[in-house]
Amino acid sequence: MKFQLEYKSYHDRAILVEWPPKIDKSILRDIMLFKSKIISDNNKNRLELRSAYNSLLIVYKEAVCFEAEIEVLRTMYSSGSVETSLTSKLWKIPVCYEDDYALDLQYISNAKGISKEAIIQKHSEVVYTVYFIGFLPGFLYLGGLNEDLEIPRKSTPRLKIEKGAVAIGGNQTGVYPIESPGGWNIIGNSPIEFFNSKNNPPCFAKAGDQIQFIPVKISTYDKIKSQVENNTYIIESSMIYD
């Protein structure tokens, strides 16, 4: 399926390509396929590609003729010369939802009229899709949250949210990869590293991957955290072939 794309000059050395403004797996797949085509074109002047929910930013080393480059991109997008299969991974992420880490779980339970146990089940039974990484290094923007769990961000953000905090904001869920201010509602904590500058790549997941949260008790959480600190923990994952 091809979409009607918009191409815009963005700053002095970048082009922004936009898809329809919605969170949709078919749009994500199309963005990833177009990104693959651009990478395979091997144009040395294209420095970086940054994707979001419904856009792809192409950054150049040197100034380009926007009209000519946009025409090249249009032709590339419409062509079917690149393989249409994509590979990704399903990552299983341990999360402790117990009260010590679930600062807003009771609040959500009261606001939504759902038991804490049901919230945990609804949150952990979904397989989420990574749409892009942003805001903080290693912060995964995930699609797929159960509508029953959607709740507005806090009117007054916390000044300090612990590293690994699992939270809900609006119709999204995610994990804070580092200590940070934030306004999302915290329902748990994961002991794993979502971003480590010493690793290559620094973030284990990428756009198109999938995430499933696995509830664990505090004792298991502490054990995994110790393994992470000792660099002996391996995140459980499996390949997905599209």
C-alpha cells in the first residue's frame, strides 16, 4: 500500500517526509520500508534518518537542491525495487508492578474503576509496537495500550522519576530509561538498561520491534537488577519475520 506523502524542506540541510497523521502499523511499516530503500541507495550525502509516528527526517551532510532531491525521493518511494520483507524482534521486559514501584497504580485503579490486578493484567498481556525512540535516549514510544488503561498525564509533573519507571500517559505507555522529570502515571519499574552509551547500539530495541512486559516479584526484580549491574543479564528475545 502506498500513501500520499508530503515532502518539506526542513532547516537548511534536511527534508521532512510526512505520512497521514495517525498511529498505525501500516504507516510504520511503510516508513521502515522507505527508510530501507534510502539506506540501500547509498548516497554518501545523506547523513542520518530519523523516524517518528508518521514522519521520516532525512538529514544531509551538505546542502542539496531540495526540488531535485525531493523528486529523487518520490521516485524511490514509488519504486518496488527493494525487498518488501522486514525483520524485527520481540523483547520480553521484566517489570515489577508491586506497590514500592507502582506510585500511581492505586490512583489509576480509583479513577478507572479497575482493580490493580486487572490493570497489571491488561498492561502486561499486550504486545506493544516500538514506533520510534525519542524525548530521552532509549525512551521507546509504544503503540497498543489497552483503551481501558488510557489516562491523562499529570497536571503537575514530578520533578524526579526513577530510572526504569514504567508509566502510562494518555494512550501511550513506556519506560523512563534514565532518572528524569515527567508527567506520566507510574505503574511499575523495570530493572534492565534501556540505554547504555557503552553498548553498540546503545539502545537494544529499534522502530518496528515489539515489547511485552513480564510481571515479576520484587525478589526476581532484585536478582535481575544485580545481573544487569554485573553485565550478565540477557534480555529474552525472539525474531519476527514480516
